Amino acid sequence: MASWREFESAEPEMAAVGRALLDRIPIMYLATVLRDGAPRIHPVCPIFAEGRMFVAVAPTSPKRWDLRRDGRYALHGLPGKRDDEFYLTGRARLIDDPALRQAVADGAGHTVRPDDWVFELDVEQAMTAYWEHMGQPNTYPVRRWWPPLPKDLPRHRNDPAAAG
């Protein structure tokens, strides 16, 4: 697992896609895991502080229990100008350090209440995508993964990376 800063250092272009989407619309969708293993999805406003990514979760939100019990998450950004996509997976950890909570509250573009639970989102995998030849018969996604996927995984037949 990596912190946001570690991911951003390793893949600045990918991290910039995520930041640009958040600058445009500061909401992403967070998928969590229910007790029975089913997915649950929630809108969230990620917060950056001290080189790390966080979410603040209200006391009435079921996602706080999902994240505390099973920290696995997936985060997906709303499409950008070229239908850009940004996707992260990893583990969320509950933060109870008062100084770090204050740094998160200071970095938020919204109110972080004292009874909100604050989770750090560590990054296990990231993906960005945009579409080539949009609106044409040979439209295909161009995806980039961090860490890179093994070369033997199937790719879209029109993807130039699939050649060779």
C-alpha cells in the first residue's frame, strides 16, 4: 500500500488526472463492502492533507461501519472533459490522532465535524482512462495502471498497446 504522496511521486500524471477531476467536481464515488460481502456505493468529497488522502464520514452514514469493519474500498471519479476516468482501490484506516484530524479539517473544502470519523485512503492500485476515436466505430479506452498490470492480461482489440 502507498500513501497518496507515494502514489503521486510514482505516477504524477495519473495523480494529476484525479486532482483535475476533483477540481472540476469535488465529488467521487466510494464503494465499500457490506457485512454480507455485497458492494455499497456512496458519494464522498476526498480531502488532501499532509500528502495523504482522507474522507470524513458523518455519524449517520453506513459507510463508516463498512470502512471500520472491512477497510477495502474503491474510489471512482466522475468523467472529465474527455470522459477521463480515475479509479483507486486500497484500504481505509480510521484516524484518531487529534493533530492529524485538525490537518484534515483545515485541508477540507467543507466542514469536518467533531463527530465525523476520518479515514485515510491508502492506495493499492490506480487506473486512469480516456477514449480514443470518440464517437467513431473504432472507439476504445486507453487505460494506464499503477502498479502496471502484467503484460499477458487481455486488452481491447483496438488498443495499440495490445499490438506486438
